[in-house]
Amino acid sequence: MEAVTPQASSALIKKAAAILRRGGLVAFPTETVYGLGGLAFHARAIRRIFAVKGRPADNPLIIHIAQQDQLHRLSSNISSSANDLAKAFWPGPLTLVLERAEDVPAAVSAGLSTVAVRMPNHPVALALIHAAGEPIAAPSANKSGCLSPTLAYHVEETLGDEIEMILDGGPCTVGLESTVLDLTVDPPRILRPGAITTETIQSVIGKVAPYLPGHDAVGSPGLKHTHYAPKLTMILVHADQWGDTLNQWLSSGKRLGAISLQPVSRPLLYHRVMADLTDFAQSLFLALHEAEAMGVEVLLVEAVPKTGLGIAIMDRLERGARP
Ligand code: TXA
Ligand code: MG
């Protein structure tokens, strides 16, 4: 794990780019979560990404770019909506699904005729893509079905022995994976909710089909696989049942933890109070990693309203929680 400080930055980025050009894998920070990067046009690197993650071959990868003109190599059909969205939100946590250019290896997109692209808003990610000179395919840098990493340390723990390098750029500021928007359908459809909300996208391109849980398996193959699964039992609790539910579980004898917006007056093995929805998004995966590491058996998580950023937070919670 290499800390990218201003002093060490350019040498490390150079080293990482050389690894990528040889077909190696480098984990790097983005504003959302850490990515497991390999060159998008390097067939062996792509095969290794799938192998290291234990990722099903039918789950496509997102390609990361650092400048707008790289988009033209990835898709030959870039609509005015795509251009407008790129202008409004890149670099940032919005992934666009477009028609895939013939040159882009089919394996990156799991054989689909589309390709997912985003420009991450993180200086280390952008510097790495620039230095590599090519787009970088990168899923979240975790084993398939496990929690996404928001610290370099999370990557080190699970993939440290299997990849060539981890660039440590500190904690991810957004904390949840990017919004995925399919622009190949009319109206465009949200395949995965993230920090850039439906309303915000609509303010730029007009009508957008909102995210429909359950419906997503068709358009975004990744979402049909288990995701965001913590090892502990996570229970979602409605805000007005918080006190009662907590009291019930306190007498259960289980190793209990909690994540909530409300304070908790009783001592728990693990507790994290989120200041607001932004903090909730930013710190959710971190808190889940911490609770797991402390051996929490049952984690009570306060449900948040399903509006704005709350939609993305609840999506991750509902997919990780016990039904
Ligand atoms: O914030 C993020 O997007 C992070 C960072 C590293 O950029 N990456 C990330 O990648 O979350 P991953 O592989 O964990 O999730 C990619 C999601 C999956 O749900 C996948 O199915 C979807 O994007 N996806 C990728 N290509 C697609 C395509 N061509 N059509 C539809 N969905 C696609
Ligand atoms: Mg992932």
C-alpha cells in the first residue's frame, strides 16, 4: 500500500502507470469507492480483474476516463444528452451506459453491446489515467459479493496479496458507488442510484425513468448478483420504531451494534451516529467494515427517507439487510 502524498505523488503515479501498461492491476482511490484498475484495452488485465474479484463473467465493468475525448474511442454514438450530462457532472459520480464501440473488448462489457463510462472526480484517479495514457476499467476493489472499500486499508485486507499495487489516497468522500444511467433506452433509465439523483439528472436532460428495484437485473446485470453483503446480520429499523427495537435487541444477549441518525444512550459494542445524509453515505461502508471487524453479530441500522441521497443509501441497506 503506497500513500500518495504531494511529495511522493508523481513517482508513485508513474510506477502505477507502468504496472498498468504491462497488464498489471492497481487499486486506486476515486471519490465514490476504491477501484480495481486494469487497462480497458488489455485483454489479460480484464481477465485478471474478473479472476481476482471472483466476479461472474456476466457482470460488466465501468471504464474510467480522464478527458472527454477518450469517450469517442469507447462509443461511436454519443448523443447530445450524453454530452450535456458529461459537461454537467464530469468529473463526478455519474456513469453513463452508451453503445459500445467495436474496438472495446467485449469482455469488459460482459458481452453486452453497451459500455459504461465515467470520469472520476479524484486527483489520483485522474493522474493515473493520464499517466497510463488509456482508459482504465475498474470495478469496486472488493471480492464479489463483499462490501465496497472506502479506505485503501479495506483493499489491502482483501486483495493485498493478489494485485501489484494499491494507491492510498485517503478516505473516499462520496462513499457510495456512482449513479449508473442507461442512455441507450428512451427515456434514459437509472440502473443504480447514487449521489447524483434522478432529479438532478432530469434538470439537465428532462425525463428519466427512475430506479426500480427488482427491475434492474435486466438492464444492469451486476445488480442481480448479491452485493453490499456484510457478514453480520443487518436489520433495518424504521425511525419511529428505533427505541423499542433497540430495547428488544438489548436483552437478546447478541453482540449488538447500531448505525443511526438518532443518538443512543445505552452502551453498545459498536455505534456510529451519522450527522446527516451526506455523512451517512460517506461513512456507511466504513461503519459496516468497522462493525464487522469488531465482531458485531446484529447491527441495527436506522432507515432514512427515500428521497434524494436517501434513495441510494436505502438501496445499499436493503440489499445488505435481512429481509
Ligand atoms: O463508483 C463506481 O462506479 C465505482 C468506482 C470504482 O468507479 N465502480 C463500481 O464498479 O462500482 P462495480 O463494478 O462495482 O459496479 C458497476 C456496476 C454494476 O452494477 C454493473 O452491472 C453496471 O455498473 N454496469 C457496468 N457496465 C454496464 C453496462 N454496459 N450496462 C449496464 N450496466 C452496467
Ligand atoms: Mg461493486
